Amino acid sequence: MELVFDGHNDVLLRLWRSRANGTDPVAEFRNGTSEGHIDGPRAKAGGLAGGLCAIYIPSTGGDFVLKEPDEKGHYATPLEAPLQRQPSLDIALDMASIALRLDRAGAWRLCRSTAEIRRAMEEGIFAAVMHMEGCEAIDDDLDALETFHAAGLRSLGPVWSRNNIFGHGVPFAFPMSPDTGPGLTDLGFELVKACNRMGILVDLAHITEKGFWDVAKVSDQPLIASHSNAHALTPVARNLTDKQLDAIRESRGLVGLNYAVTMLRDDARDDAKTPLSDMIRHIDHLVNRMGIDCVALGSDFDGATVPADIADAAGNQKLVAALKAAGYADEELKKICRENWLRVLASAWHE
Ligand SMILES: [Zn+2]
């Protein structure tokens, strides 16, 4: 089995919702559930040894839904409305506390260094890294950034697909270029510089193309898109153009393959009947464009519809097997599955 350290999941969102329904998140993760994609037993079964676990603030208007495609199969879901800071901060604190409680109970290990990640993986304990997907919970003085860093935050995306005080996100739309509007705000530049200083990884998934180039201009870290795919194959605004991939390669960063079927399929439809070959062709394109050192995994488990053949974390090794069958050598699989992530985290974290 090839152990996987994965660049993006939304298990904290699911556990937060379970808690609101009266379920103990520690018990749900430790004992397993039929809900969603990730829990301890399923992660172990599928060799999902750890990953970046997102604090994500759901929209106030209810669950996010993609707009129905028109007769050509095109769709353009409008951006979600910006959120107020106050309820966002409460939710972010709740999700951080769930991450800390799981750590305290030994249900997973909340890691702050790559040495801690490697140790947890060796011990067979899920290695979680606290990530923030959209910084609605952070104030304009960046005081909350200090607090969340102290609580274990080691990675953030300035924006989700929604505008905030730090920058502008891309909508979920097909076909569409990622060049959909402005990039970082002045505060966004300050946030990126603070992340550079503090050793917090800056994630470029969900940001506009302008925002991508803004970060590239000021950040001293490798450029990372934790859960994105190739725009040349699936032209949704969330995927990366070849020009962006070239910049990621030059910075020795990485792209984590997103298992979301809307970002893998030719037609960008939300249909779980999506063959593993769609995942392989995206990996092939990323490897051809950037080399084996810049390609990794970023499942989006618990945040998106994934191919039915994978189904959940327990099915993760089916992708590894498909990559093997497609000709990837063991050394290459090791890099895709975990070593590339560990290399860029070590760099961003000043190790
Ligand atoms: Zn996302």
C-alpha cells in the first residue's frame, strides 16, 4: 500500500455539522460512520495517512449548489455573497476546537511540522494539518491569524470562491477562464507577507488568475494549488491554465489532483459515474507540464462528488493502482502520494 498525504479535505465541516446534530465528532471520526468520505477506519483502509483539513465557513443561505447546465451543458454558478466576520469567527473557532479535541483524544494527530507528520504516519495515526479555506474569520489587523497559528493553523487560502477583505475568488463555471476579476486587495498582500513570515502555507486554489499572479509576485514560498486540475482538459474557472502550471513548476510548488468530478470530466458535470481514466489524464497532463516533483493529490473528500469507483477514503488505493497500471514507477508514486507535499510544507514552514 502507498500511503497518501492529501492536500485537501472538508472532514471538519462534516464533523461540525454532525456535532450540531448531537453526534460526538471524536466518536464519529474514531469509530467510523457511513456519512461522507473520511473517518479513522476508512482512512486506514485506504492508506489515507493524513492531509490538510480545512476550516471552511459555509454560506448562510444554505448548502452550496451548482447552477443547472443549459442545453449546451454550460453553467455559471454566481459567486456566493461575502460573509460577515462575526458568525464566521465563531464557526472557525468551533472547527479548530474539533481539530484540537480529536488530537487530545488521540483520534488523530494535529501536526505542526513534517517530522510530526512522518511520525504520525509511521505510528498509523491520521496526520492532520489545520488549513483555512477562505479567511472570513481573520480580521484586518491579522490578530486572529496569530491566535489560529497558535492553535495549529499552518496553511490557508486567502479566499474560497467568494470575495472577502483579502481578495477575489473564481466562480464555479463551465466553460470559463480563471481570469474572472481582481486579485488580492492591499490587505491580501499583507496577509501573504504575514504568512511568509510566520511559516503558514499560502494556497492558490479558488483564487482568481489575477490573484494567483499577485501572490506569485510577493510570496517567497513555492506556489501551491492544493486541490485543482488542468484547465486545458476541463475548462472550469477553478482549474489552472498551462501558464499557471509553468509558474508553479518554476517555483518548485505543486498541484494536488482534485477528485471532484466537475473538475475532472470533459463535460464538467456533477456525475459520480466518472471513470478513473479521467483522473489519470489530468495527472498525466500535470506531470507532462510540470514534472513528477510538482504533482500531488488533493482529494476534496467530504467537499465534493468523487468518482463512484473511489467512493470514499477507503477507495483511495484504487487511484494508486490505476496510476501504477498507467506506468508510474514506485519512486514516482511515492512523490505523488506524499513526498511532494512534505517537501513543499517543509519549505513553507521554514524547516
Ligand atoms: Zn475547495
